[in-house]
Amino acid sequence: MGRGEARRLPRDCWFGRPTGLYYEFELDRTHRVHRQWYPEVNAADQALREMQSHGNPPESEQS
């Protein structure tokens, strides 16, 4: 995401495994991530998995 575009996303939002030179994913619009940022994409997904495995469910499942 570009400067000033950082957002807080629902915890059940997964980016998936990035491939290729640019990885595209859809949120409010289509975003493209260059491969130099793939470690950050993978870290975000891993952090979400760890939160859920420790009993912190996605916001969509909280009452």
C-alpha cells in the first residue's frame, strides 16, 4: 500500500501466498504488492494465524 494508505483490516482477511513479480489482492480495490514486500505479507498472515490459534477469534466471530 502506498504512503498514507495504511488501514486496519478485519482479522479474518487473508492475503494468501504471494507469487510472481507483483501479487494482486482485492480489498476496497485491487492492490498490487511488489515481491520485495512479500515477507511483510507473509508475516501479516502468520500473525493472524497465531492470534486465532491463541483464542483470539476474528472480529466477524466476536459477539
